[in-house]
Amino acid sequence: MAHMDAMQEIAHPLGRSIRRGLSFRCPACGQGSLFGRYLKVEPQCAHCGHELAQYPADDGPAYLTILLIGHFVVAPLLFIPIVWEASPLYTLPILLSSLLGVTLALLPRVKGGWIGVMYAFQVTGRDARLHTADAAD
């Protein structure tokens, strides 16, 4: 029970941490770069030295991106008549390439925000390993 209470405490300002992550910055200082490449998280912040690799984003950002794209892009498209009336030879390539572009643009922002949330709540990979070990006992 004490473990659950500790997870509910916010160690850092949530909004600030998310904003920094969304802007691809270190959630701790807001200065260093969060990503070294497209989705590759830097091991440490070059500015403050905070260990960034300790926050396991795993599949969460991908699922959240799919959820957002599905609800805010795909669902409204279903109500636009031109999508249904035009030839699929034209609409499918345009829609699929647009969805790909939006998804690829949104995914790193969602991952940055996800890491910001994990930083604010101080959820690290060590917590996941401890929780798995406790469940196995």
C-alpha cells in the first residue's frame, strides 16, 4: 500500500515537465535536448547531467499517438463527403500519406510529453522492475 501512495505523489510540476517534453527538452532543466535522433532518448542531459534513459517510454507513446490520430483526424474525416464521393485512387494515397506525415510528426512530441509525465511522477525503469518482482512473489 505504501508503494501505491508513493507513486501518486507528484515530485515535479506536471505541466512544466510535460511542456518541456513536448518541446523535446530535458524535463529537469528545460535546456538540454531530450532526443539524440528521431525517437532515441539521450542517455543524459548535456546541460544538467540528468539521466534521461531511466524513463522507459516503451509502447505507451505509440498507443497514445494512435488514439489521438484515430479520434481527432480519422473520425472527423469520415464525416467529410469528399472522402466518400471521390475515387479511392485519389483519396487513399492522399489520406494515407497525410496520416503518415501527421503520425510521424506527432509521435516524438507524444513521447516527449510521456517522458515529462514520468519525470514528474518519478516513474523509472527501476520501478517497473520492482513491481514485476513483487508480482512474481
